[in-house]
Amino acid sequence: MYQAQRPFQSEFVKLRTLNYHVLTWGSPAPDKAALVMLHGWMDVAASFQFVVDALGEEFFKDRFILAPDWRGYGLTRAPEVDNFWFPDYLADLDFLLDHYAADQAVDLLGHSMGGNVVMLYAGVRPERIRRLINLEGFGMPATQPDQAPARYARWIDELKRLHRGELDLKSYADVSGVAHRLMKTNPRLNDNKAAWLARHWARENPAGQWEILGAAAHKVVSAHLYQLEEALACFRAIRAPLLSVQASDNQMDKWWQGRYTLAQYQDRLNNVPQVKQATVHEAGHMLHHDQPQQVAALIESFLA
């Protein structure tokens, strides 16, 4: 099994109505810059361990690094809801920064869904961000108002499916089953990393089954259409320099089947005042698992 070189510390913080689970590496200090790392959909904060381990010693000693489990993921227990609302991530992040970095601007990194959060948040609270890193957070296809009736209907239908138990997450007989599931999703993930991640991505229940640490309600589609013009307004309000990172094995065509492309995403980036782009080679969407050394080198260079 993978052996963490810089083990995290685990703590719970009261944010809004939730006890947020937060991992930290290093100790906070007035002279240390904070690096906040935000995971993606159906992932957990521990997902960043490989990148933290790959950071250089000189960089690491001057940093306080933290990563929360988003609401309804990992050990941050979900409220009693049957769907989640994207603006809550923005508010949760603001409360998180109030707790850990009330008086300083932070370096903010997000992967996938977390990347979408940081792109909006950096426009909502531009004064709180020193540098911004987006790992494969591409946003969503543009929508039109006439799509609203079908979207609301789909949302209601999926709520009903959730309450019938049709959207429940699969459980596994043992932790090795979880590890194999991770490797099936990401063929580049080797078995020792998968074995380590599985113990943070799932927990054994009283019946001896291993359950994924994610609320099934996350699978319910948002009732609201993605508002591209609102997102671009947030992009234009960003003041921090942005590093936008993509994997060499881009999967947008697979996800969206032509409804949204990498070229369209790059066109959206023209709305951000200061942008640098980079590619992580021999990597897929989970690039921080596939090539943590490359990702760590990009982080160090950009944040220097």
C-alpha cells in the first residue's frame, strides 16, 4: 500500500450548520502562505495526498495546506436533504476561509467540480485570492431558457428515483472491492495508490460492507440550468492570476458528445484577465493521481 510521506492532520470545524471535516498539512503561522485545495464530485480531500507528498521540501516548509471534504462527501456529514445546490459550495468556502485565513489572501486550487467552484468564487471574492489554480474544472455546456421545462421535470423524476432507492451508491464486500472500483474508473491508478485511497473514499459499515463516503443525493441533477453569462461575469471579476491545467487525455468529447468542447472552454478563459495554461502529460481527468509530480511542479512554479 502507498505510504504517505507527509501524513495529514484531521479535524472538524463548525461551518454554517455543518461539522466540516478538514485535512491539514503543516502548521498555520502568520508568515506561511495558505494553500487551499478543493476536491471534485464523488471524491474526498485525501485525494490530494499524492500531490502534497510530491511538493519540494523548500516549498512545503513555507506553506500551510488544507483540504476540506465538501458537504456530503468524506466525513462531512450531509444534512437531511435530497438534493444539493451549487451556491452552497461558494458559501461553505467563504466560511472556511474565515476560519483558517481571515486576514490573508490564499492560494486556491480546485479539481473538476472544485475547479468550477474556485472559478466562480475568485470572481465573487477577488480580494481573498492571491493565486488561482484550476485542474480540469471546465464548467458546463451553455443552456437556453427553453430547456427549463424539461430540466425541472428531470429534477423531479430524479428526486423520485432517489427516494425509491434507485440512485443509492453501490457497497462492496471488502476494501479491495473499493480499490478495484477506483482502478476501473481510472486505469492509470496503480494498485498501491488505489488501496490507500480506498480507505479514505469508503468506510466499513456495521454489516461489514464498505460504503462510498458520498451522499446519493449528489447524483440528482440540478434543477437550475447552467447560466453561462453569469459564470463569465464571475470570470471577468477575477483579479488573481489563473493557472488552468488540463490532462493530455482530454475527455470532454466523451462527456458532452460535441455539446461542449475544449476549444469552447479555452474561449471562455479569454474573459479572465490573467491566464496561463498548462498540460499534464500521460494523464487523464484524475491528473493529480496519475502524475502528482508534474502537478506539484506546476503548483510550485506558479505560486513561487
